[in-house]
Amino acid sequence: MILINVKYTVKDGQAEEFLEAVGEFTAATRAEEGNLWFDWYRSTENENEVLLVEAFKDDAGEAHVSSDHFAAGLEAMKPFLTATPQIISRTVDGEGWDRMGELKVD
């Protein structure tokens, strides 16, 4: 699968508005064939940092970045950002979450 983490730094006090602005992009991406997950998280240490964790089946990445909603999503983000987002994008084995070996809960 293709596993992607993108870290966004938004303007002071605009994280909630940012998440609202990417709502349609989020819904459209989650509906894509081959999308495994597309989840947003807020930093507990920096209120202006938002993290996107997304995953796609190996053959779905090109369709995602070529879609109309991808381009629209990028445009919706721009007014809220203070810097170019940071990204980690890797192909990894599997198509889902595994159980953590170091911590087991019965």
C-alpha cells in the first residue's frame, strides 16, 4: 500500500476553518476506489499543526493525484497555510493496520 503522512502548518487560530475547507476534498477522497483511509489529526503541542494520514492500494495513487477533487482540495488549502506542507510517502507491505506487538490488551 501507499502510506502518506502530510504535515500542514496553518495560520494562527485557523485550524478548524482549514478542516472545514477540506471537507469536500476529504469526502471525495474517501469515496475513491482504492482509498484505505484518509484521516486528519490535530497536534496536541501546536494548535496550528494538522496532520493528514492517508493510505491507498498500490495502484490507486495516480488516480488520486489526477482527480479534479485533488486539485480543488489543494486550492482550498492554500489560503490557510503558512508554509509548504511536509510529506512522507512510502510504499509498504500490507493493506491495513496490524496489531502492536509490544502492547497487548486482552
